[in-house]
Amino acid sequence: MVFLILNYTYTFFLDAPDVWQTRLQDPASSTMEGILVFNKHILFIILVIVLLVGWLLVNTIINYQEFGNSNVWNFFHSNPLEIVWTSLPALTLLTLSSPSFSLLYSMDEISIPDFSIKILGHQWFWSYEISDFRSCLQTKTLKYTCYMLNSEELHNCKGFFRNLETNKRVILPTNTHMRLLVSAVDVLHSWTIPSFGLKIDACPGRLNQMNLFIKRFGVFFGQCSEICGVNHGFMPIVLLVLPLRQYHYLIMSSLENYPKSN
């Protein structure tokens, strides 16, 4: 029972960086689930290669010593050996290419979105515009500007993460197709959420698009992953993901209370 409680607690905190963390964060999207499966596939192949090469090295060192072997081998050329060491790497690459291309094409697939999120990177904060609601007849936009909370603002706040909290949390729904439109105002940035398996470059004058489908609710953290200046390490991303019904109720209430000019 204690093991289950500890395991549940450890899994819960993997939505944010953990102390001495040595593995990837728990997946919250189909993309991240595919990345984790492909990562395990690659690790298995790497383990087989390491064991095979290690066995060959040890066997060569033990059985083919200069002073411990009385047989002299005049070995210059071997067609079967060349076929083996050429075909084995080729087959290994084929086993990697099939799941790799499938994952890449699935990440680039764009579904019909329920709404759009425009993300703009600034020095050194993020701004968001949520629009194109399919469930809303009127054309309205919700705008957020998210700054990092410093240590003084988090002095009396317990349970918050240092250098990862923002003044506003962007609210998103589960089980909904969302379109992300990412760009930058000044310099290069990168909008990254490890639990979603997303890392989108924000380039000035260029609009990058990606599809997002979140499978579970929670609070998810990320940071800018492109060196963008002196305060590059102080551009956190905080997303609050709610169940679909709660999200629609909250968004509709916000749109009703939002200024009509927006």
C-alpha cells in the first residue's frame, strides 16, 4: 500500500521537473505516448548492439592474444563477413525507420480544430490569443499575457515551483483538437511542454502550426527552449488543463464578461 502511494505521488509530480530526474515526464498526449514507445524501442536495440559488440571485443581479446595463440592465421579477405557487417546495420536501420516515420507523420497531421491558440514569444514573456471557437457563434478572442512570478511574489505561496510559475495560467480542455499557431515578436524562442511532446520554434515573421490533443487533466509546466537573451531561463509556461465540460462553462462565462470590442 505504501509503495502504491509513493508511486502515485512520484507520477503526479512528473508533470513538472523533478529533483535528479532521470527519465522523461509522464505523457499527457498521443504524441508523447508515441515518443515514449519509440524511445523504449531504440533503447532495446542499443542494448542489443552494446552486448553484441562487447561480447565480440572480449572474445577477441581472450582468444586471439599474440603470445597465447600458437596458430598463425593469414586472414586478408572474407566475403561472408563483409555481407554480415553490411546487412546487420541495414536491417537495424530498417527496424528504426518504420516507427520513426510513422511517428513523424502522425505529429504533422492536422485535424479539424475546435479552436485556435496563437502563441507569441517576447523578451521575456509569452502572450496567448484563443479564438475561432466552434462552440461560439460570435467571433471573440481571449487574450493572456503571462509573466514569471519572482521569489518575492512566491514567498508565502506553498506548493509552487520556483522559476516555473506565472501570473496567469492558460486554461485548455481535454479530449479536444486544438490548433497551435506559434510565432515571435523580437527574437527566436521555442514553446516547449515536455508532457505533451511539443517543442515548437517561435520565429519572427514566420507562423508555425501544430495540432494538440490532451488526454488527461492537470497542471503542466514548460519553458522556452531556445537561447533568446539574458533572461532566457525566466520564460516559464504553465497550462491548466480541465475536463471538457468545466472548460466550456468557464470559457463561456469568460466570453460573456469579456469586453464586446474583443
